[in-house]
Amino acid sequence: MKNNKKFYVYIILTNTNKLYCGYTDDVEKRYKLHCSGKGAKFTRANKPVKLVYTKEFSDKIEAQREERRIKLLSRIKKIELINSVV
């Protein structure tokens, strides 16, 4: 039986104008956790303002690889990635 679970990479813009990247299987739930102060340590110190990017994957490992790739990008390249989807 094939697993149809989806995974997502997302980028959040914070109140300090920083970008936070993560992966999850439920973007809305994870974003709400970040906004409530129960998400990552980074988003407790840098409050989320807006979810600016999401990308869907059919495999957890693929999502984790993409998260890592994005985290290694410069800020300019992250902004270009965000703008390429808009």
C-alpha cells in the first residue's frame, strides 16, 4: 500500500525581516505553532509575520534535502526563490 502523505518546505518572514525555513507534513499547523511561540527557538525570538513560500514533496527525505539546500542559500537567493513562485 502506497503512502500518500505529503511533506512541505516553507519559508516564513519574521518581524525582524529575517527568513526562517523549515519542513513539515502540515504547513498550517506548523505555522500556527510558530506564531504561538511554541515552534522553533528562532521564531520565538523573531515573530512570524507571513508565510511567504511553500513547496510540496511526496517524500520526507526530499523535503529535508530541499530545506537544507534553501538554508544554505544567501538571503538574495532565498528572496529570488520566493519571488519566482509569486
